[in-house]
Amino acid sequence: MKNAMGVELSDAERTLVECYHGLVRVLKDGTELAPFERRNGLKAVAALWQVVNGLDLDPGNLYEIGA
């Protein structure tokens, strides 16, 4: 996986990006989440959004998942 500048991401960086995308999927589709699960999931996604943005990837808009 390469970022916008064409730099190859390390294994650790790719794992963080995969975590971000996985949480976004869960929050988009997770209608059965308890309120505390959704709230804390959104906090985790916001933190990972900063990582993905810092890696020069396009993390998308958090408003799409209710953040």
C-alpha cells in the first residue's frame, strides 16, 4: 500500500490503516451497537483518522459515520 506521495507504508502503518477502515465499516453497519460501544468506537476512529491523515492517505469524512 502506498500513500499519496508514492511512499510504501510499513507493515505497522498498514495495520493501523486496516484498523481504521475496519472500525469505519463496523460503525456504518453496526446498528446493533450499544450506545457506549458506538460512542467509544467513534472516539477510536477519530484518533485513527489522525494517523491515516498523517500518513498522507485520504481518510474520508468522519461526518459520514456520525462523528
